[in-house]
Amino acid sequence: MQLRVYLWLALAAAAIDAQPLHASDADASVAMSGSAVTAAPVADSLVPATAVTGTAAASAAVTGTAATDTAATTAADAAASQSVSTSSGSDPEAGPACLLNPTPASQERPFDTDRPTKSNIPYTVPCGHFQYETDIFNYSYQYVGDDRIDTLLVPNPTLKLGVAPDADVELNIAPYESVVTEERHTGRSTTVSGPGDLYARVKFNLWGDDHGDTSLALLPYVKAPVAPLGVGNGETEGGLIVPLSISLPAGLTLLTVPEIDVLKDAQTSAHHANYADLVNLSRSLPLHANVTAYLEYWADANVDPTGTTHQYSLDASVAWQPHNDLQFDVGINAGLNRATPAYQFYLGAAQRF
């Protein structure tokens, strides 16, 4: 304010003396007008220290204690303006990604899915993006005593949403599941069908979400018993999955996925532990980088009080990605003992938006 008073007094004196306005005085007047606009946010504490410094330089040009060249004053005001713009986050890629500001395409990770095979990966969906992964159909059969059980899921989607740079939330439910039990001696069969149970999961990547040599995640889940009895067991259950990915020589990737579940006892309302793990090897084909082959060994131990049931399978599949955000896959799982489904066949797809 004092600067403006001094300036008006100087102008008044000049008018009285009928002196012409020199070019340097005109430049200082323009600088004052610009610095007044810039200085207004300073009073409201909206400009950071770097912007205040730029404004002070513009004011100094008005008083003549610094160069009064218009270009220098304009540069100071531009620096202050740039500082304000940067601090306000006007850059669309500045700041953490969020649901309302999805991860830009230039920063997206490669397209990864928890399929095919039984494995889960440690990688999350990019923040603010949606992804579905589904069996188009999934058919299996196994023998239990003298009975044959055929199970069909059509489809079996998992819906995922990236909610943080290293976390996503996931929901899975099969809208239609059919379980047919046939008594082999009598030929009689019973069919139970309906929606499957609802699974809710959250995946937290601990490190390596951007595909380092190793990557680890925690994947807790809970099952809501919405399936009819015979399709589900009518009990709330849950567990923790810990996928670990390791890059190997020759373009191979190793996945190991230890899992512990809390399941209802077969004959009481109590619960017991179930343990599972797998070893999965995958590699892109030499002549087709967008085609990946998988080979997997899976083991499970259900420690029910009535007796522990062991299951083992050898699984193989192929996935094809025609472009960066779309995948199709096909696979077969072969049971290695009678307690495991003899064969499981599936065809699936996944897409990211």
C-alpha cells in the first residue's frame, strides 16, 4: 500500500511539473499492476514461500531497487504463477492416483489376472480401474464312494476394483451352479442348482507390484453362505492367501501360493483348518509373446476332526492376450487321487477397463 502511495505522489508531482512520463516509469507502472494481482493471494495465505519470493521481486521492480525492465518483472510474475499452479496439483498426473483420478494409461502395470489355473497372483488392479475375470464355463466330475458328482458353473465371474496404488477389492459369485449326484448302482440321480456362495476378498501388495524380481501380497477373504444347501454348506468361512511371484532365468515365472482356511466341521458347528499350496511355472511362448503356457502342481489338506482329506492335482492351461487389456484362456486340471475331482475343464476370459 505504501508503494502505491509513493507512486501516486510521484505521478502527481510529475503532472504538476508537466514533465513527460519516461518509458522506465511506464514499465514500473505495468509491473505494479501485475504484482498487485499476484500479491492478493499472499494476504489469503494461498501462495507458498516460493511464490511470495517472486511477488517480492515484482514489488522491488516498482520501487526501483531492482531492474525495472518489464521482461524481468513479467518473468517474476510468471514464476510465481507457475509455483501456484504446481502447488495446486493442476498437473493431471501429480499426486496419488485415486478412484476419481484413475492411474494414467502411461503408468498402468501390465495386465495380470488370477487365472487361469488355481493360482492367485500378487499383482493388484491399477487404482481407479475395473477388471473382470470369469469362467465362461467350468465343468468337473469326481467319484465319492459309489457316487459320481458332476458340477457345472456358468459363468463364474470375479469383479475387481483398484482402490489404492497397491490394493484392490474383489467379489466372486457364480450366478448359476449345478451339482448332479448319481448313484452308480441304482442309476438314480439328484440335482441341486442355484447361485454359488459369495466371496469377498481384498488384495494388499507388500512389494513388487510393478513387476520386480519378486512380488508378495496378502489376500484375505470371507465367504457369505448365499448358495442353497447342496451347492454350498450354509456356513460363513474364510481364510488367507499369500501369493509370491519369483522371476527365474529363461523367461520363467514361479508362483507359490500358500493358503490357510477356516472351515466348518463336517459333523459339528465348530471349525477346523484347511491348508493348501501350489507351485506354478509359466512362460510366454518363444514365437508368440502374447501367449503364455502354465503348468501347476496343487495340494490341499482338509484337517476335519472326522479325518484328514488330501487332494492333489496336476493343472495345465494356456492364456492368450490379443491386446493389453483382454485375455482368453483354456485349461484342464487332472486329479491325482480319488478324493480330488478326476477332471476339470474350463474356458475363461478377463478384461480391464
